[in-house]
Amino acid sequence: MKILVLAAHPDDEVLGMGGTIKKLSKKGNDIKIIFMSTGILSRRKIEPKHFQTSFYKRWMEKNESKVKSLRDDAKKAGKILGVNEVEFMDFPDNEMDTVSTLMVAKSIEKSINDFKPRVIYTTPQNDVNVDHQKVFASALIATRP
């Protein structure tokens, strides 16, 4: 069976359901994880002038090695859990509430259409993290009948 895990940040999949992912992979399921944001951008020094998309792009370019390292770690964790495929999206970390829900949902929808999972796991609805809230709401829209 194909299973999709939608995680807001790298490590959410391990902390939220690592044991479940391992159990499902041991049963022979084909598992894919999508990380919606880098999980590192919120560690930057924030000033009012930095709340711009152009700043985000420059920051990503300047910190490419940090992002790559985090992604490599996420791939290693996925292998340990028995995950077959990992995908990274670049929505702004801890600022996904600044992005249209439709844009996030369309990105998820495309991945669903490409992978064709039978089961989808995502973040909890009542989480205090804005990225988790956005991923949950977007997943509902992307999986509507």
C-alpha cells in the first residue's frame, strides 16, 4: 500500500510518528514523506525588513549548505524508518501562514496525483505551530472528495 506523510518540517515525521512509520515500512508499505518547509529558516535573526519573499530567497541561497545538511539528515532518518521516497518543498519555515492555503494545497495535490497514496498522514489540527496548522488545512483541501 502507498502511504504519504506530510510533515511541516524535517524531524516532525520522526517526533510525530516515527514508530508508526517504521512499523508500516516493515509490513512492506511504500512510504513517501514530503517536508513542506526547510525547518531552519526560523533560526535566522529577524528584523522587520526581513519579512519579504526576496529576503527569503537570498537567505536560502546564502545558507544552502545548512539546508542541504538538514535535508541529508532527513533522508538518513527516512532510510532508518524504511521510507522509499522523500520530497522537499520550500515554503517559508514558521511563516507558512503568509502563504495562500490554496498554493500549499495545490502543491500537495500535485504530489498526491503523482504518488497516488491510499493513506495520508499529516500534522494535527489543533497544533500551536502555524506551519502545522497550514499543512493540516491544506491537506484537507487537497484530499477533498
